[in-house]
Amino acid sequence: MNGQSLKLALLGCFLCLATVGCKDAPGKPKLESEALRPDQVLDFPTLYRQNCAACHGENGKNGAAISLANPVYLSMVGGDTIQRFTAAGIPGSLMPAFSKGAGGMLTDRQIGVPRAWHGRDVGTSRCNRRCATASVRKQLSR
Ligand code: HEC
């Protein structure tokens, strides 16, 4: 083997090790375990825990702010109202605006999640108000 081909062989070896080595490099996210980007989270309990629980309480109650899991509240308020407050906040109070348009961190799809979750079964003939409220409370206590 002359000097030239030894160099080539070494180079080939190095490249091979480099590519194989990189595949399982520590810290490199694997596809299946890759965490969702914050703006891709659409799971209500997760969104709630990350954005609302600090004020509205761990399970939607016993927080500093109004209990959202209160059945009386939920039976009075509609999905529209929840979506509006979540997007725009309540000026003059501690309730922040969450929509990106209003300076918040949540996308329009995410803003729609509490609403969708509140009204999940409403409108189907088999679910009345009480059933919708129960489903909301179940979600919040997960
Ligand atoms: C920094 C504290 C804080 C955070 C975080 C927060 N809220 Fe609020 N929220 C409040 C306060 C305080 C009020 C009551 C404002 C008032 O009426 O004076 C409120 C009110 C509301 C209302 C209206 C209640 C009504 O009067 O009908 C809704 C709906 C609501 N919050 C939903 C949410 C959701 C959903 C999240 C998370 C995406 C969230 N909040 C996060 C503090 C907060």
C-alpha cells in the first residue's frame, strides 16, 4: 500500500465512522421520541397544565382565579365565551391574552382547544348540558 492509498483508506474509515457515529449521537432526538414544539401541542390537559393551571388551579379549581371546572360556571358559559376570553384575555384583570395576534403564545388552533373541549359532545343528540359539563370536569381532573 503506498502513501496515497493509505491516506484514502484512512479517510474512508474516518468518514464511515463519522456517519455511523452520528446516527446515535447522544442528545440527537430520535424521530419517535421527538418532543412536540410548544406551538404544536393540541392536547387540552397539557395546554391547560402549561398555560392555565397556575392561576385557575391544578384541576380547574382551588386556584387564585375563578374555578373553570365549576359545573355552575360551565353550565352558564358557552364555548364561544371561553374561546374569546382565552384569545383576548380580560383587560384590566390578570387574565392574559393568549392568541398570538394579541401578543400571546398560542396559535389559533390552540386557542380553539378549550372551546372544542368544552363543547366536545354538545350538539350530539345523546349529550345534553349536564353531559357536556361532566365531560369537561373529567378532562380537567385527568
Ligand atoms: C395569570 C393568571 C391567569 C392565567 C395564566 C390564566 N387565567 Fe384565565 N383568568 C384569570 C383571572 C384573574 C380571571 C378573572 C378575570 C376577571 O373577571 O376579573 C380569569 C378569567 C378567565 C375566564 C373567564 C371567566 C368568566 O368570567 O367567564 C376564562 C374562560 C379563562 N380565564 C380561561 C383561561 C384559560 C383557558 C387559560 C389558559 C389558556 C387561562 N385562563 C389562564 C387569570 C388567569
